[in-house]
Amino acid sequence: MKTILTRRSIRKYSNREVSNELLTRLLTEAERTQTMGNLQLYSVVITRDEQMKARLAPAHFNQPMVTQAPVVLTFCADFRRTTVWCENRKADPGYDNLLSFINAATDALLYCQTFCNLAEEEGLGLCYLGTTVYMPQMIIDTLQLPRLVMPVATITLGWPDEQPPLTDRLPLAAIIHDETYHDYTSADIDAHYTAKEQLPENQEFVRINQKETLAQVFTDCRYTRKDNEALSAGLLEALRKQGFF
């Protein structure tokens, strides 16, 4: 069976080392991924030092795997390197803007995903941390990221010490649109989400959060409007400080 069909987020890791040789090979192979203009608008900060992982942990809400994983990788949208290259080659760079950030962020996320696929094929386990864009300034300060470098993704990496169950996914019909976008009706939502809502683990999720529906768990508990607006303000401010506005 293809690895992608059985992939799961790993939050517990064994004490087995992830060798520099293996990590370097996987990062090198991942460079074959798609990139805008062949510019490779990304950089990766590799964190192995225990003290550095401890300093990064608060930016990720102190999730235990940040300090427990052998390796933490921070993937950055990076127009710094390209800008310095241009400045040193009698070229005038114009990459201190939102479009350039979007292009670099896309490059970085493509590289990150390709690396993840390669790592899992080797038997490594990893967990993608969406918290990277929640408090980016803490990461910027800790990793000493210069102007035009912005963290966009983090993964914890190591050899798995658990095998959690596979998480559910929506049916393909929920995400596919033929030719043009088909907006969702109430009937569509029922067809796409009912099976997910009826899973015992999701019903328990609703119960322990004392909510009426699974959707309310996400809007009222996990990703609230108040938090989203506050974190968005911090993200925009970090982008300004890094020179992308």
C-alpha cells in the first residue's frame, strides 16, 4: 500500500537518532520540487539543540513534540537570498511586497510537503505545526531571521514511537468542482459532512466540549473569531517588520 494512504501525524518519537546523512539526503532530494522561476524561494532552519527547541516551544503553544522530537525543521519563505544575489550582480530587486511573499510562501510550502513525503517513505514520522503563523515574531527572534525571511511551516521529525489511528477525510466529491466552482447547498453539506459528524470520536469531541455540533467546536473552541483576528494582526505586523509590506 502507498505510504500516503496510511500517513498519520506522529507526536511521540523514539530515542533513535535521525542522522545528518539521512536528513541531508532527504533535503537534497526535496529540492527537485516545483519552484517559481527556478529561484527556490525558501530556506530551512534545522534545530537539534535542546535549548533551542525549548526556546521555540512557546511559539508553538508548548506542544510536547517540539522539545521531544530529535529534529525540528522551520521552513521559511525566503526572498533575502535572491535579493542579496541580485544586489551583488548589478540587478535591482523589487521583492519587498505582498506578491513576493505569496510566491516565496508557496515555494516553501511545496518544498516542505515534498520533504514530508520523502521522509515518510523512509519510515520517519512527523507532525506539521500550523502554529508557525500564529506567533511568527517569536520564531523570527529565536531563529534570528533577517529581513525578507518569514517562517511559514514547522515540522517535528523523528522515528515513530506510536501508531495513532488514521484521521477521517471528506469524500472527494466535497472538494472537486467540474469546470467552474459549484457553491455548496445545505443538501451538499449534509452529503459531505454527515459521515464525519457521525464518527464516534467526533461525537465524543462534541460532548467533551459541551457543544451541539462539531462545527461549533471549531468556531467556539478551536479557531475562534477573536483569536483569528488577534493572530492575523500579529502576522501582518511580522510581515511588515520582515519587509514584505
